[in-house]
Amino acid sequence: MNNLMISRRSFLKTASTVAAAVSILPTLNAFASEPADEALMTELERSVFEKMLKISLPTAGTSLIDPATVPVLQTLEGALLVGMAPHMRHGLRGGIGYFNNGSIEDFGAAFINLSDEDAALFCDQWGGSEELPKRALSMGLKKLTVLAYWAIPDTWQPLGYDGPVSDRWNLTSLGNTPEPKA
């Protein structure tokens, strides 16, 4: 995809929005509304995130909850993609396609068709790339996947985390700190 233009500023803005959405997820009823068609994941996106989930969260042999047993993709779709501005959603959709096809040159197959070992190697290569779009996509998609997993309260128990202390102590939110003035 030669026409994909990702500026650092727009990527950071998207990543910040996604991180903010994930951070407030436990206080939201993420499944209260049906996502609009443009917010729904395509089969390609679902396949990319499933592969990313498999290689980013290897839980076999650990006390961690198996990602296949919790609604990670539904959380990602319902809590993050629904509220994403259309232009950001369009950019993310294009980035996922670019990422999926990025492995063809060096590995001979699209990301979703790679073995888990090759997929992990591909993510590591792009994550360490000198090219900002490659680094941003590899790390961004991995973070989206992992954040969606950890946003599910059932995944906290093996860590001994019982939720935000502000909820347990019934602390009143004081709002957000204003942005610093330039």
C-alpha cells in the first residue's frame, strides 16, 4: 500500500485515544450499544488480532487466563472501535491491511498465514525497524491486543489485582488535570 500516509502526530493521537478508552473500560458497560457497521471488525482485522493475541499472550503453563476463554476481540471492538472517529477508524483499518501484507516479502505469506514463530519474528522485526510506520503498527497493534485482554476484570485475579483502589475506597473523581499551557 504505497498510498498509506501515517504521520507521527496522527498515530500518537490515535494511540492516545485508544489508551484512554482502554483505561476507562472497567467503568463502562462496553457491550451496551451495538457497534455501527464501519466500527465492526472485518474478517481480516479479526484474523490479525486473533493471531496477535496468540503470539502476544502465550499463557500456556502459567496461571494467567487463556485469552481464548475471555472476550478480548469483543472488548476491542465494542469498547474501542465503536467510539473511534471515522477518520481514525479508517486509518487503523488501512494500517492493519498494510501490516498483514508486510510479511509477504520476507516470509512469503501474509501475517495471518504465518506460523506463530514466524509471526512473532515478523512483529519483532517491525517493532525494531528504523521505519516509523512499521514500528508504530507492530507496537500499536500489539498494545491494542494486550490492553483489551487486561481490560477484562477476570484477567486480573492471577496477578492478585482486585481492581482500582479508587473503586474500593469509594474515592470521588476530581476530573482530569488540564493540559499544560505552551
